[in-house]
Amino acid sequence: MSAPLPSVLACGAWLKNAACLLEPQALHWSALHGDLSDPEACRALDASARALLQTAQTPVAAIAHDLHPDFYSTQLAQTLAEEYGIAAIGVQHHHAHIAAIMAEHGVQEAVVGLALDGVGLGSDGLAWGGELLWVSPYGWERLGHLHNLALPGGDVAAREPWRMAASALHALGRGAEIAPRFSADVGSFTARTVQQILERQFNCPLSSSTGRWFDAAAASLGLSLRQSHEAEAAMALEAMASEWQAHTPAATQQTGAPESLHGLHIKALDELDLRPLLARLLDTPASDAPAAALWFHQSLADALVDWAALAAQQKKVETVCLGGGCFANQLLSARVCSGLRARGLRVLQAHTHSCGDAGLALGQAWVAAHQLSQPSPHPRAHPLHESPLCV
């Protein structure tokens, strides 16, 4: 019988922050503090973390945190660890998303994980968010990711989805269409500037973010060229697709076999390229936008099923965990789940905590606790920090 895991406090990441204390026989959550861009949320996290440390029934062995050095949650974890004389352990964001699912369901075998969200710092220093992972209690590996899109202007691209549609045009070799397509909505100077910085690859960091692919899809169909809150464009796209699906006879909906539906032939794990999907959306007339929105969801879901099923086959695992905020999208989540189960795979999702960043601390704590209790090297385990071969 294995020894119980040590107690670990985890401080979460940045968005929708919550902390948690994982003890051998109990799990304690703080209140949901919200985004740490708010000083009040930072103060609340500080108070919650200290209260959890004081109320722990067993000595806390470590404090876990995100890899991003500029997050207040990271800095607080490191400060508290120094104060208490214990370890501060960084956990990669998407690894933590999958680990949170494993922790909730008591999984002790290796799994394949799909971690889809807006952004999280990767172990290579780049912005991740569309990740195919292999995860065990004592190791993990990045098997693949969505094709990287440039973020024209950096972080502002996450607030202005039209920039992601422009990035998709550039990635398709159609950059000359950016200014003519968007000048009327954003101004000719801004549209030309974005076209030029994409051409010059100036201030255009790359990201595998699923959220940014959703932004590109929504803006390609004329939805949410700018957004005032996180995932606004993606939610508008889902709402359009759901409404069309609800009011359209099933016989006329896109429900063909995966191979004929999405046209993405998955032959390797390292990259899933969604550019062919965007090419169709960019050429869709406004009158056909609702049907195209549903087609995008179906096509993306079926491609993800193919991708994860191939990984499960190659890695000889039977369970796929779905984590990250993009799985709050019910159209995407339901089709991915049904598709994977049709392949004979066990599918696990978050039920008692959020699939997004509000539940991330559980995964951080679980990973750190297993790291502290790690036995002699496991023959199939990769290091808890990803192998350089996979970066």
C-alpha cells in the first residue's frame, strides 16, 4: 500500500483565481477570488493562502504555483515558501489542467490529455493553449499542439479577434486581403499596420492557443471583432452555432463521417493544423455564417477526437482527460466526448470543480505532491518538467 501524499498548498494562476490545500484525507478550497489584475483579488488570495496554511491538519510540505514568473500567485507562493521554509514548486499550466481531472477522479495510471484554453506559459517560454499531453502521476510529455498562430500586437490580439482572423489570412498566404477586408471596421491605418507587422513578423509572438483559433473563427464570420471580456467571441460563435442547430432539421446539418467533415488527415501527433478550417470560414458568405459556425465546432471536435485517439493508441492508454476553459463550450465538449467514447476510450472531465483556471490549483497541488513523493525513477515516466526532446 502506497504512503499518503504530503500536504501541498497551491496558489492557482491569474484568471478566475482560487487557491486550494490538498491534504492526505481532505481538499480545502478558498473562495473564488477572480482575476489577479484586481488588487482586491490579490489581497484576498494572500489572506486565503495564509488562512489555509494556518488551518492545515498536517504540515504543509510545499507551495505549488504556475510557471509564469510575473503572476502575483507565483510571487506569493515563493514568498510564503520562504517564510515557512518549505519548497515552492512550479507546475506547467496545461499539465495542471489535466492533473486536476486526474486528481478529481483518483486516476493513478497514465492518460492522454487534451488541454484547450486561452493561454498558459509553456515550458519552452512560449504561449501555449492547444495541447496534446501524456500525463502520469510522476511525469508528463507534450505530444503535440495546435498550429501556432501569430498574435499581431501581442496581448492586444486577445482583445481584438479581428487581428486573429488577420493572422489566419497571413498564415494561409492571403495577407494581402487583410487591409481590404478589415479597413471599413477598424480603420485603414490600423488594418494596414497589422498587415505590415505580420509580414515583417514584428511584435507577433506565436501561440498554440485554442482560444485564439476560436477568436479567428468568430471574426472570420463577422462576430466580435473586438471583445470586452474573456471568451466573448468564442461564446458568440457557440451561441450562433447552437441556435442554428436547434432550428435546423438534423438531416440538413453537417453530420458526415469525420474524414469527410473536417478534411484534416491526422498522421502525426506533433501538430494539428486548423488552417483549412479557417480557409473555409473566411470564404463563407454572411448568409451562411450560422451553418459555418456549427460546421467549425463539428470539424474541430472530430479532428481533436482523431488526434487524441491516435495518441492513446500510440501511448497504449485507455483514458483521455479533457481540461481547460474551452471545454466549457458544450457543443465542442459533447462531440469530443461522444467521439472518443465511440473509439472505446474512457473520457474524464471536471465535475466537482471548474474545467478552467478556477480549478487549476487542484492540479498544481496534485502534481507537486506526487513530485515530493516520487519513488525511484518510473520506467515509463518522463520528468515532471518536460523532456528537452519535446520542447
